[in-house]
Amino acid sequence: MNMVSNKKRIKNLLSFFHSTGMNDFNEKVMKVLLFGCGVFSILITVGIIISLFSEAIAFFARPEVNLFTFFTGTTWRPLSSNIVPENFGVRPLIRGTLMIAIMSGAIAIPLGLGSAIYLSEYASDRVRNIIKPLLEILAGIPTVVYGYFALSFITPLLKTVLEENLGIDVNFFNALSASIVVGVMIIPMVASISEDAMRAVPRSLREGAYALGATKFEVSTKIVVPAALSGIIAAFILGISRAIGETMAVSIAAGSTPRMTMNPLDSVQTMTSFIVQVSFGDAPSGSINGQSIFAVGATLFAMTFIMNIISQTFIKRFREAYD
Amino acid sequence: MEANILPSVKTQNEEIILSTKNASFFYHDKTAVKNVTLNIKKNKITSFIGPSGCGKSTLLRSFNRMNDLIPGASVEGDVYYKDQNLYKSSIDPVKIRQQVGMVFQKPNPFPKSIYENIAFGPKINQFQGNMDELVESCLMKAALWDEVKDKLNESAYALSGGQQQRLCIARALAVFPDVLLMDEPASALDPIATLRIEDLMNDLKEEYTIVVVTHNMQQASRVSDYTAFMSIDRDRIDERIGVLVEYDETIKIFTNPKNKETEDYITGRFG
């Protein structure tokens, strides 16, 4: 009895929603709400870009700095009391950033590609179903934990191996230690995107190669990897661009000494760790220090933005390949 | 069982290149094909016909161990290439596949140039000779040379479906196989391209043994010397177990089949 009346009530309710007038109204409300969600995220992004670039422009408008020495100068001493353009050369920061990005890429690209080949071509479904989630957990570890790991494990290890046994000076804060953890941090991303690209290579291509007497290794490296190459390159670029933008682990492990060095065992400062350093200090807003982080941030934004666009083009090319 | 009928051997000097003895094929626990015994003759075209799901492709793919690539696939009984028992543990399937080549249902050229498609197999097999000559001769044999000789460095994807399939045949020839397995090689092609593939098969049988799976009975009757009719085991129809019903010269299968089921299928009463 109760069931029946419940059913009736639900039926009434449904017919209420389904009555054309109500339906139309709901549709309109939902449309506006969803549109709002979309617009909201776009507005926030636009706001960030505006605030970033307006402060950066204000920085470059100052008489104490100029755009040319900013991009060509080799000394970055923004906190010095001697405020001259020569102290605002961003190249040490860019070099520190690129050094860590390249070294971490040198770690993450081969390991990430290797694990992608393993997962896509060699692993059984069962093994893949265990390893892939594990890899993704690795991607979920907070980056500050990686930084701490670098300081408490990698750096002491480097000191034992290089300094005590080989007599090579290792700075307590050094680019190599930071690069190793950043490299490990971006392996899951490189592996996961590369694996997706490789799995998208049609099975028929693999069979065609096997039927010619190719071994599994030849099929993987000579057919699957080249066929998925644009997706794999996109994974590399996204990984590197993540390394460029990485902040916490690098600030902790590489220190904060802006320096034009090629020695990975020296302390360096990256663009992101400079921003952290100033943000944590008490640089008043509107001061030259406060504004310098926006100039650095805008440069960083431009770098990662360009890299992401390049990787998008690669992904698009890759999508077209088998249509 | 009636399923294991050997073709009547007329001339003793016809050499047998592939054969199975009581071979059964399984995917996990499911029996796909049961108890097949047949001999395939050298430099002839043998076609496998029969309704969908009766295991024609499974049987075909056992001759170069392509079934190994499917997880859960297993074999009982014996499959021979010449005098080698293909499923013996000492056999390297990679070596077998160089001798028993394969052409697939859907053309599957590599996303490389036409030239590189042909050169891929010889390269991985450490071919020492003149690659340009080999590429040319394979494309000639596959009746594709004239159409592509001016664009060898263009992508294979720029070719039409029929051209792509002939490229795949040329590619298979480049590793010097004895046998070509063809799994419905013309089913994705238009009638004109289909005829060209059939002509090509006829030319190729001078040098190669061809085994072809086809759904097209006209095709089987046009191109093949021998025909194997496969079907579902009627006694255990729910399990869909493939069996070999009749195997004989094509002309006999199509004009005077011994088995009622073959006749029904040939005349279009089922399948």
C-alpha cells in the first residue's frame, strides 16, 4: 500500500518536472549555471594574467631597471641596496631553472619512456593494473615531501659518494639533488602520457611487424615508439615544463643563490624559488622587490606557455595520425 | 569423426608444406577449434571458408604462431611447417614468421614511407644485399611498382586501400617467405581492388604457397586449388566449437561436395 503511494508520488514529481513549462525553465537555469562555471574559470585566468603583466609592466617602467639588461644581465641582486639595472639581470635565474629542467629531464625522459614501453608493450594486464595506479600515486605526493627527501636523503648520499669518496665538493644546497627529485617527480607524468600515446597505436601495426619476424623489442622501438612519437614528445615537453614550474622541492633542495654556474653541485636559484624567497620575505607591494617577482613570474609564464603550446601542436599532430 | 577428411592425393609428387595433426585451439578454457588434421600443398592456393566464428582465422594464425600474441591462447596436437613441429618449445616463433608471412584483413602499412615499409622486414632480419633492388623487386611482384615508383618516399598512408594492401603483400615478400597466410585480404576492398589482389595471388603461387581465409565463396572458387570448409560442431552447437568439415580440391568442394553441410553452405542455404 505504502509502496504504491510512494510510486504515485514519484510519478507525480516526475511529471511535474517533465511538464513542458518546468522543463524549459530547468533547462534555462542549468544552461546559465554551467555557462557561469565556464566563464568563472576563464575570468580567474584572465585576472591572473592581467595582474601578472600589469605589475611586470610597472616594474619595467621604473627608471632603475630596463628591459634589455633584464634579459641580458648576468647578475641578479634585487635585494641589494644598490638599485641599478645591472643588478636586475634575470639570466642567472633562467640558467638555474633550465639547468634543473634539463637535468631532471635527462632523468625523467629515459626512465619515463622505459616504463611507458614496459607498461604498454611488455606488462600483462594484471601487472599494468597494479603498476599504473602506483605510478599515479607517485604523482600525488606533495612536492614539499620531495624537497625534504632531497635534503635528508639525496644530498647526504651525494655527499658520501662524491665528496667523501671522490673528493668532489658538494654544496649542501645543490642543483643535482633538486634535479634528481624533480626528475623522479615528473616520471609518472612522462610515463603516463607516453603510455597513452603508445597504447593508441593500433594493434594491427604491431601484428604487421610481428608477422615480418620482428621481436617484441623491435616492435616496441621501431614501430610503436615512432608511431607514437608526437605523443611521446608532447609528454617530454609537458614534463620539462612541469620541471620549469616546479617550486617547493627546488627551493628546498637547490637553495637560493642566483649564480651563472654550470656546476650541478653548486647551489643555484631558479625563477620559482626566487619568487618564493621574496614572497616569504617582507617586500612591500609596489616596491621594486615586490614588483620584480612579477617580472620573473611573467617571464616564467611566457616560457611554460610557449612549451605547452608546442606540446599541444604535437598532440594534435599525433591525434591526426590514425584518423 | 567425419571432420578429418584428407584431400584425395592424386599425384604423389605434390609436396606438403604445412600440416596439422589432431590440432585443437583454445582461448583460455574455451575450445575454439577442435581436432583438425589437414595437409597444405606447396605452391598451391588453399582457401578456408565457413561461417563466422568457426575458427578459420585461428587455424590460419597457428601456421606462423600469431596466436601467441593473444593472451590465453593455447594449442593441443601438432602443427607442422615442413618437418618442424611449430609448437615445440625449441621453436622460435620470430624465425617461423620470417618464413611464413602474413597479410591481414585490413591493410596495415606502417606510418612510414612506401620504401621504408618494404625495407623494415629486411632491415630487422639483417639483409645484406642491395636494398633498392629488393624494394623494387618486391613492389614488382606485388604489381605495385608502376604506381609508386615515383613516390617511394611518400607516406604509405597516401595510397588507396587496394594499393595499401598490395604494399602489405610486397612488404611480406621482402623477408623471403615460403608461405603467405592471408586473412580475408580483400574484405576491406572494393571489387576492382579485390580482383587485382586475386590476380596477384595467382601470379604469386608460382613461388609461394598461399593459404587464404575468405568469406567470399566466389573468391574461394576463383582463386584456390584446394578448399577447406569449416563449420560449427553440430553436436555441441552451444559451445561454438570450430571443426573441419570437408577438405578437397576446390572444384570438388564446389561441384560435388561429399558432405550435406558443405553443400548447404555452398549453395547458400546457411551461413
